[in-house]
Amino acid sequence: MLEARPPAKVNLTLDVLGRRNDGYHELRSTFLRVGLSDRLTMDLGAGPGDRLTVTGLAGAPTEGNLVLTALDALRRHVAAELPPIDVTLDKRIPAAAGLGGGSSDAASALKLACECWGIALAPAEELTLAASLGSDVPFFAHDVPVATINGRGEHVSPIAAPDDDIGGLLLVTPPISLSTAAVFERFDDLPMRLDEDRLRDANDLWPAAASLEPSLPRLREELERATSVPWLMSGSGPTLFAIYPSVEEASAAGRSLVESRLPELESAILNAVDLIGPDPNWRHP
Ligand code: C5P
């Protein structure tokens, strides 16, 4: 049995540079891999088709899961009869949360299936397949700790590891569902903001997400008040995160937030992570 631990990411910055003719948006973003991972296993199966079992956190689909799409894409790419695979996916990264979990699962699935089938892809082939699966998948296919991404997400430039200021992060994922497509659509509908407004936030998608889901700005205000540090949104949300000098401090901040019983934190998932992982230092529940 082959095993991988697909990691999550946060976006330290996210600039939307414009809308393209194909409906996607031109982005510039800094992706940071964080120590919170799903668990993916693969084995040759009895068939007739690939089989996927999903366990762990709710919210990730079985049918239509990007992991199965990745296997199909790989089969089509090599245009050969390849035996069915049994896959297990244990979800520990909240799904549809702005943490890239599904994209990371897909990138790991490509690598693991190649190993299972004894296929070697050229890096450029792997990246093309990755980009066909989703905008965030190429970052994870590169398997680097931090990178600047451009285009729709397909241009990945690894950069030096962030300075020691980022020892840990506290991730707060409220039980809100925000579709990435809906957030980009709202971004297009919102009036152009002044540059001054844009500079106030590291994530251009924040006003769009906040206007779709008014509980999100309330949560952010409460988190900033309770912790006295700035909070940012990852990707198209709804996960908010704060940076700490160490993972111990991130964990302590998480514990005291849970103790404070803020109504805005009801049913939220908290993870205190370092940049190595694969598992968080502390989590709630
Ligand atoms: O590429 P992915 O399937 O993850 O994107 C989901 C949706 O998010 C797209 O259908 C599109 O509406 C929006 N999107 C975008 N520009 C990007 C990435 C995603 O408009 N660069």
C-alpha cells in the first residue's frame, strides 16, 4: 500500500489582477504550505473500477472527488489500460475552506497513482495534468514550501522559505460554505475600490467574501479583538488565519479562544500548525 500526506496551504497575499476572457482571473499570490495534512492511500484493487473511501471531516465528496478525476486524467493521458485502484482518503483539512485540501489531494493522487502503475511522467506533463484539475493543483504538484503563483495558478515560482517570523499559524475555519466561483463573481460585481482600500488587506477577495457572508467580518473582528493580532483570509475563504512566532504560541492562542466561548466560534474548526507537519500541534474539536 502506498501512502501520501497531502498538505494544506494558506495564501499570505492574493492580488486579483484582472478578469480573463476565459472567465478565470489573473492572480498573483504567495502560497505557503502548512503542517496540516490529509492522508491518502492507494493500492491496486479488484475493480471493476477505481474505488474511493472517504473518512474523517465531513464535506469532501466521494463521487466526483478530484482524486478520482486525477486517476481518470492520468489514464487518458497515457492512453493505456491501467488496472483499477482502491483509494482511501482521510480528510483532516477542512473541505472547501480556502486551504487547498482538495487540490492537494489531487496533486498527491497523480504522484501516488504513477507510483502504483509504474509510470514516470516528465515534470512538464505532470504540471499540465495538475493545471487541468484545478487552479491550485500546480502549486501542490511542485511540492515546495512557499511559492509565488501567477496566471490562473499555473505559473509557480518557488521562493525562499519565509523568515523566522512565521513559526506557527492558527487556522480558524467557520462552518460557512463559500464557493470559490461565487466569491470571484462577487469580486467582479463589487465597485472598483480605491488603491488605498486595496492596500488595507493582503487578500483582494476579502471584500467579496465578507459581502457574501456577513458573519465572516464579525468573526474576524472578534478574533482580532480577542487575540490582539491581525487575521487574514486564506484563498476565497472562509478560513481565517493568524501568524505567530511559534506553534506553541499559536496553540495557546487557540486554547484561550476555545475557552472564551465566543459565539462566532461555534462549530468552527481550529488548527494550530507549524510549517513542517504533517499534523497540527493542536486542534479543536
Ligand atoms: O480552478 P478551480 O476549479 O479551482 O476554480 C474554481 C472557480 O474559481 C472557477 O470556476 C472560477 O470561477 C474561479 N477562479 C477564477 N480565477 C482563478 C481561479 C479560480 O475565476 N484564477
